[in-house]
Amino acid sequence: MAQQPILITGAAGFIGSSLADQLLAAGTPVVCLDNFCDFYNPDIKRRNISGALKSDLYTLAQVDLRDRQAVLDTVAKHKPQAIIHLAAMAGVRPSIENPDLYTQVNLNGTVNLLDAAVANGVEKFLFASSSSVYGNNEKTPFAESDNVDHPISPYAATKKAGELICHTYHHLYQLPITCLRFFTVFGPRQRPDLAISKFLRMVGAGQAIPVFGDGSTSRDYTFVADIVDGIRKSLANCSSYHIYNLGGDSPVTLAQLIATIEKVVGKEAIIDRKPMQPGDVNITWADLTKPRAELGYAPQTSLEAGITKQWEWIQAQG
């Protein structure tokens, strides 16, 4: 009997396409559900999946999560063993400008997917949450048991709400669900609007980079291969209802990040200093005690090694 596929939403995006490639290499059939929205150039997403499309194990379903019937029909047609839900409207600042869209996609879309999972006997459900749910919590590093009732952007609020609705579905239908709080993911295929991707290109081209604040804000940067490893370990261990941080375990200041990019690119950055922006948090830092103990998750790639790989990828893209 043919192996049931794993359905990945947002599978043409940065993390989703990287995960799909890994699963295909392991001989696992993959259904890619993506709507190729224009939040950034859809051609980039099509390039991300150009290799995967050559595999007989890969199926592309162009579906918008807001289209409830299309979501229900797609899951019913492919009968996946598991759903890995990575699709979302991303970004803190755009969510402040358009909270209605973020709620429709990130919350209503998640409900449509959960209903489809329950209706079709899906065995496991993974939900991509975000470190943004921690807001400006003063206690660091951030642990999964910390209070996250004070999000400071609509994006963060939709991710917290997604975790809650996932818990409800686990409670009502005993669907095994794991929520994964990703901390600033970077590496080849990173979205072009994100800082490392943007900074590498601009420093390389000798253009001024926009720097918000004094450079003291810090992020727990996580290389995409480590995130993919964490997702796969979470899938193997998905039972009951769990929340895990997936981070790099070492916060880096914006000033340190820029210095690393300068070193990798071999050029000095031209700084265009700007004020801090609403919705931005001061620090993110993942406490990895729980995922280390329960999943065996351990990030392997340093910031400099990861940025070097991303810079090589950017150059290869021309």
C-alpha cells in the first residue's frame, strides 16, 4: 500500500520548501499546499520548489487557506498522515497595517485546516507559532511555560490564538498537536524582506542599510536546517498537545549581526539610523530545556556559518 503523504501548508515558502526537500530525500510523499500570494514575489516561491516538482513523490495544490471548501476538499483528496501547518501572513509591521487579513489567514485558515484534519482522520498536526508570542517579556530566556497573554502586534496575537484553537481541537477530538515557536529563522531561501537577506544584498551592493534603534536589540537567530531538524523531530514525537521553542539558543545584538555580515561579505556597512518601530520587541531568546529533553533538538549551525551559507546562496542566485 502506498505511503500516505505529509501535507505542508506554505510549502513553497522559505521553511516549507526546505522541509519538503528533506522529506522527499527521505522517500516521504509530500503535498504542497500554497496560494503563492504576492506578499513577496511569487516567482521566488516557484523557484524554491522547482527541484521538488521533478519528484514523483511531490504534489502541488494551489489553494488559499481562506477558501474553506478548497481546504476541506484538498485534505479529503490526499488523505495525509500528518499536516505541518507553516502557512501564514507573516511580519509584525504589516500586521499592524492590515490586522483583518492576518486574522482571516492565520486564524480562520487554521480553523479550516483543523476541521479538515478531524474530518479525514489525520494522525498528527504541527502548527508553526512564533517567538513573537512572548512580546516584551522581561524574563529571559523565554520558556514555554511563561505567560504569553500580552502580545504587542496583531501577528503575535494571531499566533497565540492559533495555539489556543489547536489546544481546543486536541481537547475535543484527541488530535495530537504540537505547536512550534520559531525564533528568527535565516539561511538560503530566506524571504527577501527579512533583515539578514536584505542586509546581505544591500551591503554587497554598497547601499545604506536601514537600522532601527541603536543596535542593542537582540534576536535568537536560528539556521533553517536546525528548524527543519526540529520540525522533523517534533513530527516523530507528536502526541497529546505540546508547545516547543525552536531557537538558536544565543541572542545576537543587531550591531553584532551587522559586524558578522560585514565580515562575511567583506565590505563595511553604510548605516541609515532610524527610530525603533511599533510592535518590535527588544530581545528574543529561546529556552531550549524542554525541546532538548523531549525531542533531542540541538541547533548545530553558528550565526557566521549560517550567514556564510546564505551569502553563497544569494551569490549563486545572481
